[in-house]
Amino acid sequence: MQKSLWLSLLLSSGLFAQKKKLENLVPYVKPIIGTQRMGHTYPGATVPFGMVQLSPDTDTVQYENNGKYNPDVYKYCAGYQYDDKTIVGFSHTHFSGTGHSDLGDFLVMPTVGELKLNPGTADKPHSGFRSTFSHANETAEADYYKVKLDDYNILAELTATTRVGFHQYTFPKTENAHIILDLSSGIYNYEDKNIWTFVRVENDSLITGYRQTNGWGRTRTVYFAMKFSKSFFQYGNRNFSKRLPYRGFWGKFDQSKNFPELAGKQIRAYFDFKTNEGEKIKIKFSLSSVSTEGALLNMKTEIPGWDFEKVKQLGQELWNRELNKVLIEATNTEKENFYTSLYHTFISPTTYMDVDGKYRGLDQNIHKANGFTNYTTFSLWDTYRALHPLFNILQPKRNGDMINSMLAHYSQSTLHMLPIWSHYANENWCMTGYHSVSVIADAVVKSNTPFDVYKALDACVTTARHRNFDGLGYYMDMGYIPAEKNGSSASTTLEYAYDDWCIAQMAKKLNRKDIYSEFSKRSENYKNVFDTSVGFMRARMTDGSFKKGFDPLSTSNQGFVEGNSWNYSLYVPHAPDQLIKMLGGPDAAAKHLDSLFTMELPDKFFAETEDITRDGIIGGYVHGNEPSHHVAYLYNWTNKPWKTQEKIRMILKQQYKPAPDGLGGNDDCGQMSAWYIFSALGFYPVAPASDQYAIGSPAINKATLNLDNGKTFTIDVKNQNDKNVYVEKILLNGKLLNRLYLTHSEIMNGGYIVFMMNDHRR
Amino acid sequence: MQKSLWLSLLLSSGLFAQKKKLENLVPYVKPIIGTQRMGHTYPGATVPFGMVQLSPDTDTVQYENNGKYNPDVYKYCAGYQYDDKTIVGFSHTHFSGTGHSDLGDFLVMPTVGELKLNPGTADKPHSGFRSTFSHANETAEADYYKVKLDDYNILAELTATTRVGFHQYTFPKTENAHIILDLSSGIYNYEDKNIWTFVRVENDSLITGYRQTNGWGRTRTVYFAMKFSKSFFQYGNRNFSKRLPYRGFWGKFDQSKNFPELAGKQIRAYFDFKTNEGEKIKIKFSLSSVSTEGALLNMKTEIPGWDFEKVKQLGQELWNRELNKVLIEATNTEKENFYTSLYHTFISPTTYMDVDGKYRGLDQNIHKANGFTNYTTFSLWDTYRALHPLFNILQPKRNGDMINSMLAHYSQSTLHMLPIWSHYANENWCMTGYHSVSVIADAVVKSNTPFDVYKALDACVTTARHRNFDGLGYYMDMGYIPAEKNGSSASTTLEYAYDDWCIAQMAKKLNRKDIYSEFSKRSENYKNVFDTSVGFMRARMTDGSFKKGFDPLSTSNQGFVEGNSWNYSLYVPHAPDQLIKMLGGPDAAAKHLDSLFTMELPDKFFAETEDITRDGIIGGYVHGNEPSHHVAYLYNWTNKPWKTQEKIRMILKQQYKPAPDGLGGNDDCGQMSAWYIFSALGFYPVAPASDQYAIGSPAINKATLNLDNGKTFTIDVKNQNDKNVYVEKILLNGKLLNRLYLTHSEIMNGGYIVFMMNDHRR
């Protein structure tokens, strides 16, 4: 009865998510979570998978100009650090949770009084245009950010649509109101990062232009259109470059004031207004990768009017639509953790095309996305693990389009490679492996394939055979990458082996036995870097010997990237049963895992390890970085699955808190949050491209997954609390589940699963 | 009978020029004329008004990096100096005859033996990839250039279509043949002139990319596609930047060899071949301002195959079609001067759009030229004088399209100004005045208006009322520009006055009496800088007094740009009768002019004057620069027109020779050559925007102008030789002409004019 009622509702109303009355889940989203220290999230305004991320930047620390890494810049991957006392301005693009960075385009700052065109410094805030602020006067919601700029008595409010940032500044009465547009500012900035910037004052309320940078994205251009709700009465600029463009040689115009055609590397422009007490000046600021024409089209299409409240309301409705895909019963704290995590998983990858489907490709030509939404910001070394598998459940259409976007990248690549880490039509080659293949194979294995699967298989195979890429030729010839040839020889060998297994699974499904056979064989290459004499994975030399000076805790010069042998030795996600055998069988393996979670690490470990603070570490288990994300689930392959359940609950508790410092490591474009969502729901994709999810310990009381196919999968957790973390038994659709995994189709077909919890191991 | 035969031919065959058997005039075109010293022409391959100018560069002397002018760079405005002994390579864009420069994009150089990736220096040619050559092994024809590269025993041949350069290199037998693509090279280069360059090796014979520069054109981007006739077997590159792009930080690839995705500021790439004796490797190199896609489209459309000879033949046929617009009877020497001049007048402005009409505009957006050919390279301070008037006779359709291009520029200008000196969608603001209005008014007055005349009038008026531009506000308020406010106060006042007269003439024709009245009044402003006490034009102070320290010969700090008071004082082209009066009446004025042509100049004059050598000067008359180009014709307004005739013949003889050093000054995009064509034909447009041409002394025996309207105007010069330079009488269509001018319609209606010459003044 209940079921048929649902069915008739669905049949009469079309897609479930669009018609059902939405629960207001926005209050549980706390964008401030992760903004302190290592989370590298931003508190500003964005819609789900939006192209614009309009957010305050609290500092503009520079990369050092000699190319030397400045450790201070790392804190500002997302532009904002909770502990800072000043805001420099509001810029339009931000990565969410990355551990290297870029973007921060088009910093806008409203001021009053004396015109200042340099940002000043945190220790002397009044030396520049930045303003002090306090968290008491700050609000961060999904798609809405508000802050009082104390130095100027200006209330700043921000919201956004997919491609347009919307600013609303409430001014005091003044003859000297300024709005600064700083094109020299940026995240991970350094002198000469700006290749070029270009500004046109089209009329007394419209500015257009672009910023072209050479940073993490080597050749990246973002166009903009900026429309004020009120005409400025005068404007000007200063070019802070050491070397001015040629044009400055000619005295035909005073180019510093009311001159509408600017270009150069370090331009800060200002626009002047007179305001009454409480007067609002609004700005619509749209982006495009194509042209200023494209930016204008995006603006006109997405925000035709000036109703700030309405745009904010629509943005929050978009968020509610996405968040309603999982309805949970839990405490408020758990809901804040859960929905903020879900929010963070629905930020990246980001939309990368204009409203007409056009975008600038890898070849710098303008392409059109035909029949799909084009995305960018692929942090694949992170996100193949849990984020894209989560999308295959909650965002199947988008995940298919993300794969279409990856295939478009492949088509535009003269290297004929799928993306490694790509953003804004640039490959930045960050991190190791070719994990696009995992994302693609996972979708193929799970039959979520709104893309050309044969083209996709070709792309995967071609990528995986690119002999010039990062030791791959050696790997293909020798079964491992020799330590002399590559600094990450051991970890990259392990990652290739997993990726190759993914290709094999995909080939199997597509009935390509030749490819299945070739890559199944390659997938066993993890064995070639396992040193049975020590029981760890280990870098190996060309002559077959293992590299001398082995230290399983060290992350330096051991052949592992962003991790040590201890953690990477557990990285055989596609063959955990084999791994358990290599570790000496179930009992020995469980003990081995125990010691990981309980060891005391020497201090030097923290000194030499990137991306990790003590917060992100439990014993020697590093949750703050990705290579270990599947590790707590490995107990399921020993005879002690209750240890998985116990560890998962411990990690959830320790690593995710509803506070600014609530994330123990970089959120990494949603991977850390996706781990949370899966684990809180009680299962996890240990090996994406398998259709199985390892069962852990659900941390909510009830969850309903409202699937795009109209079905629901309900997770009913009985008797769960902080002590009752052990799974006593599981009933799937009323039947006892006698295994430690769920399959993808069991979820997607809809159903009802009951977890009976207790406080003692089974 | 003759006439009706012509008529029937025309009616049966369509446009005259396309069907009539063409005379082969290409042998008279000597592109080498003007390549020594001051002419600043280039010897390479181009088709009429072509976008590609593929020509050898003999040196790559740099502008100084501290922004200081390096006098050596001036010689290389067109990339080639006849006296040089080495060729650095062949680049694809060149200005013809300018006195400031830019371009030189995409230098290509074939070499053999050891790979060298730096150009070396002229004094140590073997230190780099440049090669010695000799003029004995060099041929320069219209659209064809050939040279033996002695160091490598390579024969280099070049030809071009409108948008594609075609290289043919004949190699010796070698295992080590290289073709270098140097993206760091350029004309008027300096460090950081390259904003960015981008190269993709699409496959083993196709390269694409772009070069973005900040030079005379502030934000200029040229895209290319480069197709080899033979596959290279390996390739590589070196980035000579001090600071390498971020991408270099990652060790995923060896980026120096066989790596297909390059970007940076100072890239030199090489492509390696093995060749047999006499083997030809050909390259098609196409340009676009839009995209590499656009460049590929241009290549496929214009040169689908690999037949070098055919492309050359078609290019020369295009030239013959244009050159046949004037058929002359003259000595071979005169024909070489004449047809090389005609060739030089048909090079600029240059086509600036892809085959599909798309081009990158001032706003950096992609525009489409609807119904016209879009042109760039507007050296208007030079070319308004005689080149555009010549086009109104010989290239009326193109001149209309040039005006359409100028109006498109105006539409894209946020300053709402017509072009001053523009190229590649950039305004470089070079020189003074707003002479677009002269070009437009001349076309309107002469009824050659394939453009929106009312929009054009609006554009002229808006431009001429731009108070912030170069002293214009003062000029509008005070009738002159005060010397304290502007370094060119006197000459710019004179130029504005003439331009304003142009606008008035146009307004009169379009029946806009208000505008006619406003600008007629402004056109008399030349009177405000005439100092009757000394009889010269003179810079004037805000208080109305003349600037102290007057020296009519000095070009320094006197208020005149590129000229002195002596020459500029004669610059009232629109009111020569008034000028004559101001100079004391016909007799005094003639004596005044005499003294200009006969004075002996002090040495300091040469030291301080730009753009002028002793070659370009006759007495104090400076033919090598433009402000005096109408001066010899001024005798027509005294009672001694025979002096005009005498002077014209003297100038023609002295200033134009069929030799590398045959031009006494910069050809200035054809203005110097246009002066030659008019003067050799016997008339000259002293005041463009008037429909009158002042009569001089024709230097050919007979000339037939084959007009686009199907009519012919024949100039029959009886008894003309070096001594018989005086015009005894003129018969126009059989009737005695009792005046010193021809009208535009007399020419365009077709007809027959006979000049009876003798050796004594009339």
C-alpha cells in the first residue's frame, strides 16, 4: 500500500526530486566547517557544482618569486583562514579543499574614505584597503555569505548562480564610496603569475575583461562581465607592474583616470560612488572561459534582474534539491556533519561551460558540449576513491557528464591522455596514477553509462599505454617502476596496478577479452614491490633488489608520494584477499592493522610529511590524506570485521566535527566528505570498479536515499549510539544478509536495509 | 568603334580586370627596392593586401629591456637590411615601410648538421642557427623569394596566399636536417614582449599554436597552423625564459623532447628529418587572429595541395591583376619604379579576417565581417594623404571595405574613437590628428560609399569631439593647443584644422549644415598658430603669446612632431589660397617655397630629426617624411605652376630609384609610393576630401587607368623626357584644359587626357 502510493505519486509527478516538497536542510550546512587550518574549504557562496565560488579572501600571501615554496601560501589554498582578522576582498573562484592551489580571480572590495589601492598587510590592516572583521558579524550558509567590514561600516553579502556572483554592499552615507576591482590578486599568486589582464569600461556601470594566468593551470583565461546596480561617477586605475605596456609611452590620454581601455599585468581599478545611509550597491559578476560576450550572456540568462533575496532563495532551493537526496534521522550535530559533508561533495567538479554550452578547451579553441554539461576541476587522485562512486549513486547523470567531460579532454589532448588533475582546460599533472580509468570503469561496471563506452575504453587503454608518462614504460616492461627512475616508484606501481585492474573489469563487462587479459596481468604488479622479507611494499631497483635504507615510517626518499610504506603497503584495493595473505593471513593481517592504528609516531614523521597534521592521524593511520581511506575497511577481509566497525566510528568521531577546525585534513574536492557520507551510511567502495561496498558501521539512525531513478533505498539503523557501534545483524529487504558487502544494484533497485546494532562485537 | 568593341567585351566578360588578357608586369616589380637603409620595405612574399608577409629577417636586434630605445632596432622595422650578410630565418608578418614596428611572428629556419637553438650574432654567424647568404644567390619577386643559405647548402623558396605562407626548402643529403620554429623571435622585440606562446604538436607533421605579444599592439594574438610535407622523425624544444612555467615543476614527462604540449615565453622548437640530396621539404604556414581552428580552415581553403609552383603562379597572377589597373609606356627603369611603387601601394592595409569572415576585435571578442573584407594596418597619419585617395581611383571597393573596417573598430572602441594607427585589433595611438576622418570624407566627397555614411559621419564627429584626446579639449575651447599642454601643440593644431575641414566637406555633402558650420569654423584654427611677425607657424602658450626660443629649422621642443616649422608652416592643405596670402601673396610665397628647396641645412638638423636621412631631403624640403608631401604642388597657387612641375620631376628623380637604397625615407605602408604613382601620372590630391587633383608633371609617356567601373582613363604625355618636364598645354577629351587641376569625376568617368610637354616653362 505504502509502496503503491509512492509509485502512483512518482508516475503522476515525474522525477521524484523535482516535485516532492523539499525538506529545508540548508540550516544544517555549515560552510565554515574546514576553514580553520587544514580543511582548505571556503565559506563563500556557490550553487551545486557551480562555476562561480564567490568567497572572502583573508590574505593574499604570495608564492615566492624565485620559485621557492612559501609555506604560508599553503594555508590559503581556498583563500580564507578562520583565524585571520582581516578580509582583503571577495573573489570569484576557489577550489574546495585542495592541497595545492590556483584561482582567486577578480577580487572585489568595497571601501569608503581615502582611496587605497594596495591591500595592506595583516599586521597593519589600515595600511591598505583590507578591512578587519569578526566572526560575530559573519554568516556563512549554502550560497549565502554575509560579513560586516568593520573598517568601513559596510555590510557585505554574497550569493551566486552557476555562472554569476552576486554582491550586495550596504554603505554608510559618504561622498567617498569606492569599489575596488583588483586583477592582480590571486590564490597561489606570484609576480608574473598574471600573464595578462584586460579591462574595458564599457559604460558607467558595466566592466568587461579577462585574466590570463600561468599557475597550476599553465595557460588559463577567465573572462568576466561586471555590472553595477548604480552608475559610478568616476573611475581610475593603477598598474603596479614594474614594466608597463608599450601603450604607456604615448601621451595621448591620461590613462590613470576615466580611461576605459586597460591592459597589463598588475591592474587595480576603482569605481567611485556617493551613497546615502544604508544604500545598497549591487554587483552582478559573471564568468566565462570563452569571451566577455559569453560572460554577458551568462549574466543576462542567469540573473536578469537585481533581486538579491530571490537569487539567494533560488540558490538555497538548488541546494535543498541536492541535499534532499539523502534524508537522515540523527542528532543536530550529526546532521550538521552529514549535510555539510554532502554539501562539500556537491561542489566539485565544477561546471565549465557557458549557458550556450561553449567552453575553451585544452587546445585553447572554443568547443561546444553537445548533449552534456561540461565539468572541470578533476582532482582524480583524491576523488576516484569515494566521491565519484558516491556520484554513481546520488548524481548518476552528473557523473556520466563528468566522464563525457574527461573524454572531451582526452580528445583535445595531443598526448592522448585522460585527465590526471585538470582544471580550466589545463592539465596540471598533479599526483600519480591515471585514476580517470577508475572513475570510468566504476561507471561502466555499475551500468551508469551516458557516454560512449567503447570510446571510453579506448581512452583508458591508450592512456595506460603511454610509455613516456611517469615511469609507465618501465612499468610495462618490468612490472614495476625502478627506484632510480622515479621518486614515487613504489606507490605509483601500486596505483597503476589498481588502475589496470579497473581497466580489466571494464573490458570484461564490454567483452574485450584481449584487454581484460592484458590488464588483469598488469593488475598483479603490486606483488613486484612487496618485500616478503620485511612484509612491506618497498621501492625496487632496476636490478631487482630492493632499495637500501628502508624505513616504513619515513615519507622521504622511500619511493612513496604523500605517504609512507606503512600506509601504502595496504594499498591493494582490488585484491584485499591477496593482500591479507601477503601479510601472513587473517590473524597476522589484523594484528598488522591494529599496530597501524595504535603506534606512536616519531616527531620527524610530522616534519617531513605533506598535507598532514597530527589532527589527521590516528596512530600511524593517516586519515588526513587519501591513500589510507580504504584501510579501516580491510578488517572485513580478516576474521575481525568488528574492528572495521569500531575504527570507522572512531574515525568519524575524531576526524569530522561541526566546527571551523572540524576537518583533520584537506577536504580534497569532496573526497574526505564523501568518505564521511559513505561511512556514516554504513558502507564504502573499497575498490571502485567493483560493484561491491564493504559494510562498516552506520552512524545515523535512519537514512533514505532518494535516487534519481525514482526509487528509494532506506537504511534503518536500530539501537545505534556511540557505544553501540557493532553490527549485530543486517536485514536487506527483510532477509538476513550473510555477507560483509552490499552490491550497487541492491542499492539502486531500491529497498530497505536494517542494521541491528549492539555494543559488543559479533 | 573602338569604344563599342570595349563595351561589348565588358558586357560579355563581366568585370574587365578579371577577363582581359593580363600583361605580365611582375618582372617590373622589384621588392628589393627600399630594403637598404630607410625604405623599411621587405623583400619577401605577399599577395595584394595579404595577411601573410613571409620574408627573411636578417637580424633580431632587440629593443632595450629597460624600455630605452635602441637605435639599431630602427633599421629592422621590416626585419631585413640589404647590407646584412646573414639571414636568421623567415617570419610570417611584416610591416611595409613603417618607422616604428612590431610583428615578425613565427620565425622558421632550416638547418643541417649540429642542432643550434640560438640565432647567433651577425659578427659570429656560426655561433647560432643563422646562415650567411649573398645577393648573388637571392631573388625577390612579387610573391616569390628565393635565397641560398650558404652555411647549410639549403635553397629556400617562399611564396604565399592571402593567409598562408608556403615554404619550400631544398636540402642536401643528410641525417641531420632540422627545421627550427622560433617563437621567441620578433621585430621590435624585447624581453617580455611575448606575453605568452603556445604550441601543440598535433601529429608528426602538423603544429598549431599562438603567439601573444605586448608591443606596439598592446594585446595582440596570432594563431598559426604549420603543416610539413614530410613527417619529422623526432622533435624537441627549449624554453629560454628565465622563469619557466609551473608545469616544469612536475617530472611526469621529459618536456624537452617529443613532448607535444608547450607553453611559455621564449620557446624555440625543432623538427628533425633525414633528407636525400635535393629533397624538398615544404611547409604550409597559415595565420588567424581567431584560433588555431581558424588557421587550419584558412590553410585547407587556400592551399589544399602541395604544388609550390602553382601557388606562386596564382600569387603572381593576383599581382598582375592589380598591376594591370595601370598600364604605362615608359622606359624599363621607369616601369620598375612605377610598378614597384604600385606594388608597395597594394600591400597595406592588410586583410584581417579568416576565410569565413571571423576576426578578433578590439574587445578581444570574435567578430564576423558581414558583407565586407576586414582590414587592419592603418598607418593613417601617412596614408590619408595619397594612398587612400589612390585607392578611391584604383581600389574603390577595397577602400570602402577599409572604411567599413575602421567603422567596426569604432564600434568596438570603448573610447568611441576611429582608428589613429591600428593593427591587429589594437590601437597604438601612433602619431597625431584623427585622419580617419580624412579617409572617410574623401570617399564620401568622391561618392565611393559602400558603407553607412551617416554612421560614418557620427563616428567622425564623435572622434573629433573627444575632449580627453591629445589636447583636443583645449583645441575645442581655445582654437589651438597650448604649448605647455602638449609637445606637438602647433603641428597637432594644424592637423586637427585640416581634419575638421574634412568633416565639414562630408557634412556638406550629407546635408548636415550644423556639422558643416561647426567644423568649418574649427578648420580655420590653423590661423591661430601662425605668427605673422615671423611668417611661420609657431607653438603658442595658454596666455596667447608665442613660445619663446623659436627656431624654424629645429624639430626639437618647438611644438612640431616629426618636422620643423619650416615644413609644417606650409601645412594648410585645405586652404592653400589662404596660406599663400599669409605668406605674403603669390610672389612672396613662391620665393618662400624656393628657399625651402634650396637652403643648406645645418648638421644639427639631421642629428635631432627622426625618420629622415640626408637622402630624403632636398634643401630643407623633407620628402622622406610625410608632412611636406603636398608642398611641391603649392606653386600651383602662386603664379608659378611651372615650379611645381620642375620640383615634382626633381623629386621623382632623386627620391625614387630602382635599387635597394632607392627610397629616401620610410615607404610608410605605401604613402611614399602613392606619392610616386600620382606624381608620375601628373596629378596629386593636395587636400583629400576635395574632389580636385593638382596638376604636376607626368613622368611616363602614356598611362591607361583600367578602372573597376569598366571605364578607362588614358594619360597621353607628348614629348616628355628628363628635360621636357614643363606642361605646355593639356587637352582633356580633346578640349583644352584651362586650369591646374583635374576633378575626380573627370577621371572616373573615363577619358583621354593629353599633356603636351616642353623644356621651357609656360
